[in-house]
Amino acid sequence: MELRSSRLRSPRELRSWHGSDRPSAGGGADALQSRHILGMRVDATSYGDAADRIVEWARRRESRYVCVASVNNVMHSHNAETFRHLMNTADLVTPDGMPLVWGLRVLGLRAASRVRGTNLMEALCDRASDEGLSVGFYGGTPEALDELLEATHRRWPHLRVGFAWSPPFRPLSEEEDKSVISKLASSDVAVVFVGLSTPKQDDWMACHRGRVPAVMVGVGAAFDFLSGRKKQAPLWMQRAGIEWLFRLLSEPRRLWRRYLSQNPRFVLLFGMQLLTTLTWDRQHPTAVEEIE
């Protein structure tokens, strides 16, 4: 369903936008179903599906970007139209946080599952190592990047790494940015893992689509997790949707504002979205049947 008409759309239509217009990986890849959570698109993908799409794009050296989304992304999108636009025009938006998985399920995609950035990066390194695809790393501190490179070499000894750079904690100059683009363009890097955190990594990827001939995948804290610099939450906490609590307790000074201000607002606003949707459904039962 394509939302190009200027007429007012129902909440059910907005949440049901999916499929035929979503970019596919080619070669028979199925179209993706999506839902909008507080106006931001989230795709109902899986580790296998996401990896297949990214690897197919990477084989063709297509310039695309993949956002791994959490409540943080949704709230930034809710607060800023420009950020919402870059999220909604990404080539793939995976549900990294369990609240987004639950949101997709409540909005009708019962089989929705989590696609966490760290695990997706692992799956892509597996595939890249097996298929001989070159990868790159952009982000982190110099020390963290060195540790990541050592950790990835130990785990994937045959993984080809064609680029690795720790950018300064400031906007790049025009010359620096051109240098990054030139190095990536002249390399055989097919997948670039971007570890700058949201919203920086999403902004960077969106600005470089069409300029970097590779698939850019924003993986957030995955650099620190895979290098061993930071501990990951126990699996039971991840499955229960309280990984945020583990991270908050691990880094309270850095994360308290994000989690304690954003999470309650997300629950309230998404509850209002569901209420609006249910109210519209009850008032327009015939239209709901036609849409479904």
C-alpha cells in the first residue's frame, strides 16, 4: 500500500503500510511487512532475512543503510521530523528493542521477532567470512577499535577487514569526510559497521547513502560488546525486555536521562496510538474489513 495520496488516512491504514513498496534484496526475496510506531517505520524482519538482504546488497556493492532501532530511535523520530524522515527512508529498520517487537505484534504482525544490533553484526560477520566479503568499521575510540579488531580476528580469522577508523568526537571537516569516502570507494569493503550510537550513526549513514558504495549498518554499542569492553545483559533480561535496566545500572551517569525520560513517554504515547487506532476501528468497522 503506497501512501502518496493527500487524503486523510486512518490509523489502521498508517499502521498497515507494508510490502510492495519496501525494498527487496532481489533474487526472489519476499517483500517486508512494516508498521509505524509513533510515526516511525519498523520492519518485521528476522536475523536470517536481514542478513540475506544485506549480503545480497553487499555483493552488488549497493549504497544502502540499515538502522537498528530501539525506543531511543522512536523518541528521536517523534521529536524531530528530519530524523523521522531519515528513519522512514532507510533501506531496512530492524526492531532492536523488545518494546518495538511487542508494538509490531500488537499492531498485527504476530510473528515479529527481535533483530538486535550485536547479534546482527555477528550474523553478518559469519556470512562475510564464509563468502569472502570485505567489511569495515567506523566508530568507537581508537583503543576500543583496536580491541574490536583483535576480537573479530580471533573469532573470525578469515574475515577480511578493508577499513577501520575511529572518527574524532566532533563534526568532520569537508576534507576529512572526503578522505573517508575516497578510502571506502577505493577499497573492496561491501559492509560498513557504524558504531556511533543514535542519532549520530543514523545521520551519518543517511548523509552517505549514494556516496559510500557499501551497505552501512548502524550497530550502536555492538563494538563495545563484541570487543568485551562492556558486558551484555543476561539472555533472560534481553528476552524479558529489560536489557535497558541492565545497561542503566551499568552506566547510570550516561544513560539515566535517556531511559528515565524516554521510556515512560514512549509507553504513554504508544498507548495513545493504540487507543486512537481501536477507536477508529470501532467507528468504521466496514472500512476496517475492506483494509484487512
